[in-house]
Amino acid sequence: MAVVGQDAPAVRLPNRELEERLAQEWLDTKRSAETRRSYKRTIEEFHELLGGKPLALVGVRDLLDYRAALEVRLKKPGSVNQR
């Protein structure tokens, strides 16, 4: 469990729920609806590749595996780098 909340009383959340909440708060800072949709899709794809691994345990190997998966699927370097 993690604790969040600076302006409000601290709330204990399971890690996955905390990760989703933080991601949504970050997405909400983006002005463009299309940007929010694109980033959300990318976050979901990354979580899928992790297979439920908490973000706190993500390492360099996970990031390299994600990039390799994108290279196979997207092929274009610009599309991979955008993610």
C-alpha cells in the first residue's frame, strides 16, 4: 500500500489503484483530448506488457523489452520514439 494526499488527508491505496490515480492526474494536465487518449493508450500498453508488475518494481530490462515490442509492432523509429 502507498499513501497519497498532500492537500487532502492521506489515503491508503493499493499500488495498482495508486498507479492508475497518478496516471489519470497526469493525463488530466494535458489540454488536448487526443493527447490524453494517446498517452492513456500508451500507459495501458505498457501495463499490459508488464503483466501486472507494480511500477515500483519496473527496471531497465522492462523498458528495453517495451521498446523492442514497439519496434516489432510499429516498425517506424519515429513512432517508437514518440511512445
